[in-house]
Amino acid sequence: MTDPKKKKKESPLINLAINIIIPIVILMKFSGEDKLGPVNGLLLAISFPLFYGIYEFVKDKKVNFISILGLISILFTGIIGILQLDAHWIAVKEAAVPLVIGIAVVVSLWTPFPLVKKLLFNEQIIDVAKINKILDEKGNHKLFEKRLTIATYLLAASFLLSAILNYVLAKVIVKSASGTEAFNQELGKMQSLSFPVIAVPSTIVMGLALWYLVHGVKKLTDLELKEIFNDPENM
């Protein structure tokens, strides 16, 4: 049964529109000198994901490490455009965010809060409480932790792949001087290509990490797949 007290989930269409579609349209169609202008167009484009991210922070009343990096990335895009820094810094910035996340994922293994548990082995996807109980009963928790470590490196590899692809895509597309209409249009083009070029292969690697983890859970707990994953209707 659905808990009426639980927060209503955000619409993925609204998220997609605010964070990707609207900024792309502004950058590519409204950044000309006869319209908003390059700087005002860039500022308006980044304002949508920036203020939406701040709104999410205020609404959820919690800090998310990856979301913070996303907001920092948006701010740096604005700084590069306003200060008219070399376009090379866009490629550096695009690669830096997933690279930092990947490093953080690996480093978090030596902390009480491994990020792999936030990103893959979490209550939104998996029935964590039931699985931990069965692992304890069967004495398989140490074996599971080893598999969790390998899944962590696979997850980090997905972010490393994303960093490499981000850098290459930015270097290939963004070549104009920052603070110009052409620069804004290239940013929009880069953003529009980021899903097929970057998100798809990175998501495939992340999916392999999840499959490896779930396969281990199935093996170590004797649970069926439907018993491992949470029922989305009850979340």
C-alpha cells in the first residue's frame, strides 16, 4: 500500500525540461545579439537548472554530494562565459565533475558511508533490510562486502568513462571564444549530444555494476530477483 505521507516524486519530464531542454533552446535560439545576447542568454540558460537545484535542496532539506557538484559545474559554466575564459576550460570542467565523483566513490570505501550504497545498494532500488537480515543469518556478509567492493570499482569506471567522453565531446564541439553567440550555440549542441554520446555508454557500465551486485545478492541469499528489488508501487 502506498504511504500517503511520503513525498510526491518529481516528474521526470519537468526535470528533463528544466535541466536540459529549456537551457538548450535558450543557448541555441535566443543568444544572438538581436535577442538576449551571448552573456544574458548564457545566464538565463544556466539559471533554470541552478535555481531548480537550489529549490530541490530547500524542499528536501538535505545535502546531496553529487547535486552540489552539479550546481558547482553550472556556476563554473557561467563564470567561464562571463569572464570570457578560454573555451578549453569547458572541457576541463566537463571532465572534472564525473572524475571527482568517481574518485569519491572509491575513497568512500574507507569511510562508514560508501557511496556505492547510496547509488546502487539503497532502499529506493533494493530491499536492503531484508537482504542484510538474510546475509547475517547465512553468515555471508563478508562475501557480500567483497562483491560490494568490486561493484564500487565498476561504478567508478562508469564515471571515469563519463569524464573521458565529456572531455572529448567538449574539445570537439566547443571551439569558439567564450562570451560569444557561437560559444553558446556550441554549449547547447554539446548538451544535446551528451545523452547519446555520454549518458548511454556510462549507464551501460553502471548497469553492469548493478547486475554484478544483484547477481551476488541472489547467489548469497537464495532470493529471486523480484524479492531483491523493492516494489515501486509501495515506495
